[in-house]
Amino acid sequence: MKEGIHPEYREVVFLDQQTGSKFITRSTVNTRETIEHEGKTYPLFKCDVTSESHPFYTGAQTRIVETGRVEKFRARFASTVGTRKAS
């Protein structure tokens, strides 16, 4: 490998700002902040959304979709309740 052309690959702490959860993984992301975690100092990257807080991973998204479907059904058939077709 050539020297000086590759970014620094190191352990970084990712902090979910919505839930406060932290996880360590290896990354080349550039950071300005550091954090003390489990007795070691790591670079810190603050995330707005991670798998801990995203609706797709937490299951909240499916409830929103289901609620929308029920409301659409009720709105569509609200005017037809109690009426019959003439035969």
C-alpha cells in the first residue's frame, strides 16, 4: 500500500442523539470531538438517526402505515354505511 493516500481507519464511538445510546465501530469518519468510553478515549461522531431510533427498525413505521390504511378504509366507506343498492 502507498503511504499517505489512505484515510485513518480507527475505532470511533457513534452516539445516537435521540436515544443516547452509544456503539463502537471502526470507521474513517473525521471528527472534532472525543469521548471517554470504558476507560479509553475515542473519537466521537454524533448521529441524528441510528437503528436504535429509526422507525423502520423500531417497528413504529408499520403501526403508522397500518393506521393510515384503516383511516383510508373508514373514509372511503363512511358515506355508504346503511345504504343498499336498489335491485
